[in-house]
Amino acid sequence: AQSVTQPDIHITVSEGASLELRCNYSYGATPYLFWYVQSPGQGLQLLLKYFSGDTLVQGIKGFEAEFKRSQSSFNLRKPSVHWSDAAEYFCAVAPAASGTYKYIFGTGTRLKVLA
Amino acid sequence: DADVTQTPRNRITKTGKRIMLECSQTKGHDRMYWYRQDPGLGLRLIYYSFDVKDINKGEISDGYSVSRQAQAKFSLSLESAIPNQTALYFCATSDRQPFGNEQFFGPGTRLTVL
């Protein structure tokens, strides 16, 4: 069965420190991959996506993610975290086939940033 | 103006009441979705619609129904609300292929069933 795992429920980092949020998926073929951020009281905003091509993807707000096929991973990184990055982050996958529609979401990682 | 809007943003209701959550979009997308978010469970798909005449159940459709009144409007109904339907509900839209798969989310409706 298809699944997405975000192994870290909570992560706390100091402002200015680097960040890596983990995402692993289980799927028969390479899916489309996404990272969304949900700020408190807000909806989900797309940070970045991977469809094909370069496995290092740049997104908004200084985030990047690297697709590693051999590890079935799509980890999100940021070199220097800002206090405004405190939010919940969701990894999602969608089958890469025509007529696809279904996102499978991970359970989320809540990021706390210390001043 | 927001591309995907949801009304109400917050709602408290009682067990057994019928409630409708509404979603409207100005993105011109054909596809619309309803999700619920529960702490520790991420988002789960309730229903989705590819166009006005095409409505499909998601993974957790029991206890819910939907109506696609127009391309831009997709409503979610709880016919007889129960406390375990207390959750944050999101509407989303996406374009058809090849631009599909990126979904755009509304701000959410927080529903509490007492």
C-alpha cells in the first residue's frame, strides 16, 4: 500500500540553525512529491514540488528538497531557520500517472524555533 | 482576494444536527476536493470531484455527502453530526492534466461537534 512517513512529529531548532525534515514514501514507481507548510490558523501553502528532472528542488522561503530514489526519500532542508518558519510541515505524494488525483499526506512535522 | 474560500471558518454544532460547509474557488479549476485534518493523522481525503457530474468517494466518506453545484462550488454536508467529526476541514482545487497534481488549499473550517 502507498504510504508516506514523516518520522519526526516535533522538531525544535534555534533560529539561524540548519533544518532537515524527513519524508519517506512507499510506492511502486516514482511519484510526484510535494512539501506543504501550514502556519497556525492557516491553510496549506505549497513550498516546493518534484515532478521529474533535477533531483534538488528549490522552493519558496529559502527551502529546498532532494529526491533520492534509492532511499525513497524527499527530505526538506533550509540552511538557516527564521522564527517565522515555525509551523507544521507536510510531505505529500501523488501517483505519477494520467488522471492522478490523490494526494497521500504524511502525518506532519511540527517545527518550533527558539529565539 | 483568496482563490479558494471556505465558509464558515469556524462552526460549533450539536450531535445530530445537519451542517453544510461550503467551498468556492476563482481559479477556474475543474477538480475539487474535501479533506479533514486530525492531529497526528495528517490530511485524509473525504470526497473529490473532477467536474460537476463526476463525484467520487475518498478514503473516509462515511457520514459525509457532497454537492458540486457549479464548477466553482463544492459543498460538504454532515447529515447527522457526531463528535468524532470534530476536525479541521479543507477544500482544495487542482487543474486537469498536465497541470494537475498541484492542489491549492482553502483556509480551512474548524468544526466542533458537541
